[in-house]
Amino acid sequence: MELPTHADDAAGVSLTTSADATLVVRLSGAWRLQMSAAPTGTVLRALGKSRIRCVRFDAQALSYWDSSVLMFLLKVMEICRQRDILTEREGLPPGIRRLLKLAEIPTEQQAARPRAASPCFLARVGTASMASYNSVSEMLRFLGDVTLTFVKLVQMRARYRSGDLFLVVQECGPQALPIVTLISFLVGAILAFVGAVQLQQFGAQIYVADLVGIAVVRDIGAMMTGIIMAGRTGAAFAAKLGTMKVTQEIDALVTLGFSPLEFLVLPRVIALCLMMPLLCLYSDVMGMLGGAAVGLWMLDLSLASYYHQTINAISLTALFGGVFKSVIYGVLIALSGCLRGIQCGGSASGVGEAATSAVVTSIVFIVAACGALSVIFHILGI
């Protein structure tokens, strides 16, 4: 880039048309960003007056230039490209030619890239079917690997750190108590309120205790705990493992000879299997307390009558059935979170997608498992 010869050297453009239909654009003076708009319109009018086949640039009189001359040249060349007019750049300084070449690379790549044809309906169905098949296959493969890992655990050959297990137990258990307390109490209160509005019409307010106790112990307590842990802990598992996948920490474990399933997945599955029954029992208690609060406040029931009615309505079979469901939900949440975390892509957006997918997968599996277990318990008479 040359320095200006003097401060008053104004930028200018002169046009000359040769006999072979070539328009010569001569640049002169000092081109600066502070100057007024570049004379692109002058070149456009010259191109429209006659049949120009080629545009040649001459910058011998150019004393100084910055990005303003580049913007002018790019506009002129874009106009020539639209009208199928050749442009010759030999008269430009080497620096300008190099910058023009760099500026035109994205445009050339976009023009050279073929437009993808919109797939037909059958192609979209086939693509979705293959994606579903691959997803199910990968899920079954992951489940088989986790099963073999538990076999190693039984054989005392699984390698993981006990400190990590205790840390995950703390995150899944005591740290989840506040949200479980709030949600379970409110769900019990809402269930009692809805039942009270209907039962008051028949003078059967006392059976609100039966309604809340049976519903919470059999299904609601375990399901609400599972949904809470899916949104809280399952997403956390997916985000942590996804971040480790992005930062190549999982690849480092494999390189060092450690199995990611034993070192990362196994402690999380064990922790949720241990904590979910306890959280389920705690959720049952808080749900019945929420129902009792509504019964005492809205129905004028005594605490002793509500307590005895609840005890008479609940059976140990229903209680253990709900606890068993919570263990199944814990396994599904842990496996879904770890699976989506390991499947995470190699970018930051992939971590968010893995966490979202883990929550959705966990909730779908929980609802499906709840329906299946309810049918099985009904058949067995439990």
C-alpha cells in the first residue's frame, strides 16, 4: 500500500471506452474511507450506454488506498458478473488483487456448491426409519455393555472410585430433598383439594385420606420423584458426560485403559438405585402431609382421624410396589442420562441437546414403565 503524495490528492475515477468494447476504469488520487460515496453509479451508467464486453482497471495514478477502493471494486465486479462482463485486474496493485481474491472465495464456493434437492416423502420416511433403527441398536448395545459391567461388579472386577460414588450419592440424595419436598407436598395438596371438592357433595370427606394415601403410595410418589430426578439429575448426568466427551476426557480414559462404563456410568446407576427408594418414601410422606394440610384446613378433619384413615387405607403391598417402581425409574433415568451424554457431539451445542434428550427420554421411559408395571401388578393381584 502506497502512502499519499499529498493531503489534497482527491480520489477520482475516469472512464475510457476502446474500440474493442473494453471499458477502462482509471483510479487516481487517495482513496480513503472518510471520503464521500464511491462513484459506482458512474461506472454503472457507462456499462448501460454501450455494449461493453470487458472492464479493465488501471491504478497507475492511485497514490493511496484503503478498504474503500476494495468495496468500490467489489461492487463493480459484482455488476460485471451479473451482466456476464469480463474483468481484467492486471492493472491493479498486487496487494489489491490478493485482497480481492480473498474476498471472492466465499462467493465462488457458494456458487460452485450445488443445491441439494428436496428429498421425496419416501426418502424422508426411509431416513427417519434408519435413524430410529440406529438409535434403538445403539441403545440396546449400550444396555448390553452396562449389563456386562454389572456382571463385573458382582464378580468384584469393576474399576471405579468409591469417592465418586459417594459424591454422586450426595448429589442424588440429600441435595435433591428440597425440590422433592416442595413438589411432593404441593401434588398431595392438589390431589386432596380436587378429591375434596367432589367428595363433599356426598358427605364423604374422610375418604380424601384414602384417595391421597393410595394414589401417592402406589404411583404418584414414585412417578413424581422420577420426573423430578429426570429433570434434575438425568440432565446433570448427560451434561457432565457430554462435557467430558467434548473435552476428550472420555477418550483419555480409554487411552489409559479405563472403561468409561465402569468409571463413569456404574457409580451413577448405583447411586440412583440406592437413593430413589429413599426419595420415594420421603415423597410419599410429604404427599400425605400435603393432603393432611388440605383435610385439616378445608374439611375440618382432625389429625388423628386423618392419620388412622390413611393407615387403614395403605397396605404394605402397595408401599413396596411403589418403592419397586422407584428403583426401576432410577435405573431408567441413570441409563438415559449416561447414554445421551456419551452420545453427545463434539460441540457446546451438543451438550445442551444431550441434556434435553436425556430428560425427554427419561420421562417417556418412566411413563411407559409406570403403565406397564401397573398392568403387571393388576394381573398379579398386587
